[in-house]
Amino acid sequence: MPSCVGHRKSSEPLCPQVQEIVPKKNEELWDSLSQQFTTNDFEGRAIDWLAGAVRIPTESYDRMDAVGVDPRWEVFGPFHDFLLQSFPLIHSTLKVTKVNTYGLVYHWQGSDADLKPILLAAHQDVVPVHPNTVKEWKYPPYSGHFDGKSIWGRGSIDDKSGLIGIMASIESLLEKSFHPTRSVVMAFGFDEEASGIYGASLLGEHMMKVYGENAFAFIIDEGAGFGEQFGTVVASLGIAEKGYVDVRVDVASPGGHSSIPPPHTSIGMLAALLVEFESNPYEVHLARGTPVYASLECLAAHAPSLPSHVKKNFKKAATSNKALKKVEDYFFQVPAFKSLTGSTQAIDLIGGGVKTNALPEQAWAVVNHRIATESSVGALIERDTALLQSLASQFNLSYTAFGVGQSDEGVPAFGTLTLSEAFMKGLEPAPITPVDEHPYELLSGTIKATYNKHRGRALRGEDEIVIAPGIMSGNTDTRHYWGLTEHIFRYNHRNQGNGSALAGGVHTTNEVIAVDTFLEMILFFTGLILNADESTGL
């Protein structure tokens, strides 16, 4: 398997692959459902399920008040009614628990209680649609419009395709009278787009209480899918997430009439501080043993269109720093690769001043940071603190960073500079999921089996799809589930074509998913449940 943990020896092959894994005991059921999912009747049901879910605007917002206080949560009630009406067998067979009113946990009891259950996760909420952008949509954002090929609307990809795909798979298995040996649990948060404070956070606590630490064989949540890269089809199986912290920069100085200004106002000093951030981006290097390195390793091994000199250097990169630097220089020509590899910063919010003829007494900004898997919140805080020390002295500002004074006490200051965590405590990078154990192999083999089955292919010789470890550019609800298993995957088996995981209008206008892609997602979840049910290695 790809060596994401530790370093690959130069004699070891790059990115070895597993064969497809197809259900054996349930082969007839697998074949039957695979055929059923291609029928016009089932396609119509799948369209109705997803389009109906999209039509309910389950928007979540930053800094919402608690459930029961903020009325904006109430839209999730009709969404639950829709799920109840659409998936009757699930709701009559599985145990359903509601956590904090709108969080959902479904438990499908298996016949062997000694087997660890699997956890299938998704989120009910969607990113809000700004009213000013509605006219930019090809079809109304909550219409769930089907144009004969695709379903349009907010949430059609992120993440109602995942949630409805899981539900459709289990409803179909129940219709075939399938009874699992291994228990299956579904967990659906309702504020993933706002960090899961009221949803997944409490779902995680609930599941820890009910199931216990390290209770699940694996967790799969939203993530990337598969698409063409350098002449081959690559599935990016997310095994890690970056850390996250928003740093607030506050500058305060004396007010007064703007006709008698000081050399630098609060806004002027803040501007200089922000320029200091942007003039000093994080130094980024491709490090051996990281998920990004392992992902690129798979391209070097299996992508026919990758230049031969890059492949040659990657074979040497395990032991040669010079070769590693050449690989880094090649891939870092693409800004997305560089951003995915290292820590990043982006100045996203700013404010200050109340009137044009009044000196601003306060000015502030928020800098969003995504933290590389090999770094930490502490390292980031230390770096930001040191970065602004010189300017704090230059402007004669009393400097406090994250609750610790940085200036000499007793020395008169013109104003203050304060760094703090803006909204919530920083999130460390997620633990990296092992790639040399059976859960990773099971997911990889299921991805291949699904890809081949959906296209009517039997795997012969060369792989049709390459499985590569990947990393999420954002964070998922799994941030609240770390204690439940060490095997956490972010993957939705979505056909991205030549685009990225964020293609298809995710978080912007004209979000859309092809019905064929959605049907293949349902097939994937079906295969995963059946393969996990038969596995003796989980």
C-alpha cells in the first residue's frame, strides 16, 4: 500500500494497488441491485429522492443561536418529514435517535454483536444562497430541477447526494430483505457548514457514550471522488484533514478629529500588519511520508501522461533530496497542489472606523489559516506571534498574543495590538488514517469494484482506476468523531471528470450533479455495506 506513514524505501514499488473486492456471499444480491439501479424505474425514484431533498432549503449560518432559540433551524423539521416519507423501510426497521432535535443517528442492528459496526456519515445542511446571486443560477437554486441528465440546486452535491445516496442504498437492501451480520450506523449532522457546533459535536458525544471509544471498524464521510489526472482515472481516498484556526488581529489607538491625525491611524497600522502577513506566506515543501506526497507518488506510478523526468525523479525522491526538490518544483507550478501541501493563510474579514471625520479608535481583521498535517496549532500561533513583533515595536503598540504579553511592562505605548483566536479554539490536523490496514484495502477494492460494475467491466490485467491516498482541503464533521475509530475516510465516489472536488458549483452558483454519477454513488454505498458485512479483517 502507499506509504503515507513512514518513508518508502527506494527498492519498494510506488503506490501498489489492491484488486477489486466484490461481495461473495451476497454476489446474487450485488448483481441484482446493480441491475436494478440501471432501470428507468429506479432512476426515476433516485431523481425524486435527491430533487425532493434539494427543494428543502436546509441552510446553516455562521454564529447561529442554539436550537430552540434560533428559528432558522426549524427548516430541518420538514426535511426529517421528507426522509420519513421517502424511506419508509428505514424508518420502520432501523432504530432512529434524534440528538439536539435535528441530529440523526440510525442504527441497523447486525446479527453478530461482536463485529465492530461501520459508520456512514453525511450532513443535512447546505451553504446559504445569497439573494443577490439567485439571478446567476441557470435554474432556481432550490428547484431541484431535472433537465433530462442532471439535477440542479444547492446541496445536489454537497452533501445531499451523499446523504440520500446512503439512504437509497439501505432502503434498496431492505427491499431485498437483506439482514446485515455487521451493524450499520448512519450519522447525519445539521450544521457541518458552520463547524458542527450543534450537530456533529453532539452526535460525536452521543456515539461515544453509546458505542464507546474506537468502537467502529471505519467511518466514511463526504469527500472527493474520482477523475482524470495525467491520463488516468484516479480516486482520491481522503485519509487526512488539515487543521484550522481563525486569528483575529485587533489594533486600538486614541481617537480624535481626523483634521489632526497621528502619523498612523488604527486602520493604517492594521493595513501594515496585514501586508506583513501577505509578504510572508508560509514556506511550503513536499515532505516524505505525508498524504500529499503519497498521492503524488501514485501519479508517478500510474499516470501515463506525467512527464518521464518527473517519474524518474520520484523513484529517487525516497532517498534523494535533490530529486525530491525537482518533483516539488514541478507540481508546485500548479497553485492548488502547493496550497494542498502546506499551511495557508487568507485575510477574509476586516472592519474599523465609524465616520470619515473621526479617527478610528479600533480596527480589526481575521486571518484564516489551514494547517498542514505535519504542523500544529501551536506552531502556527508561535509563527504569527513572532511575525508581527517588529511592527508592534515600530508603531509603539503594547502587544498581547493569545493571552500572553509580548511587550515590556511599564513602557508607555501609543496603542495596543492583540492577537486572538477569532471564533473558536483552533483545530489540530486530523490523525492520519493508516493505509496499510484492511479498512483502506476494503475501501480501495470497493471503489474499483463499483467503478467496473457501473461500466459493465470485469477487471482484467491493468487497473481501470487508481486509488490514491488524499487530503481534504476543508474540514468535515469527522473532526468530532476522531475518538470513534482510527480509520476515517472522506470519499463520496463522485465522478468529477476533469474537475476538482470543488467543481460542479459546490459552495457557489449552479451546483449540479449528473444522475448517472448519483446512481453510481448509490451502487458504491451498496457495495461497501455488503463488502464490510462479509469482511473478517475489520
